[in-house]
Amino acid sequence: MKRKLLILAALATLAACTTFKFWTESDSNQQEGTIEIAYEFRRFENPQVDERAAASLVRDRCADWGFRNGAARQGEGRTCIDGTGDNCSRWRVTREYRCVR
């Protein structure tokens, strides 16, 4: 009985693993000065992202286009990319930025 409880406890711990995700550029439009960044995660992952790296990624892209920095538009998008609704096994999180002078 103790062994079963230990196994269940170990499985519960693994079920919500913290994973480190990296923002990547997923779309951009130089003429409009917009950049979309994204990361993906699976159902039982607890994603942790480096917001400073995201800001650096956006700032560098905007600088390449002659802008000073980038400002995030309000909110993030979250889209199921494998499954549907409550039965989604993989998500994509996106955030859009606009470059500013």
C-alpha cells in the first residue's frame, strides 16, 4: 500500500512539470512595425517564460528596422493547436508588439 501511494505521489508531481519556454518570433511586418512572438506548451506543463528575453528579442528586431523599442499590445492570445477545447493537448501562446520611435 505504501508503495502505491509513493508511485501516485511521484506521478502527481510529474503531472504538472514546470518547463522553461523561450519566446520566438512567429510573425513580423516591417512596414507596419509589428512583431508577434510565441511559445508552445503541452497539457500538463506549467510553462515559465523569460520576459526579459522577450523584451530583448522585440527591441533588437525593432532596432533592425530603425525603431527605438517595441510596446506590447494588450493581452496574449492562446490557441489550441492539438485537440479541441477542454481536450487540448498542446497550446500556442502569442503576444503582439508594435515598434515605437
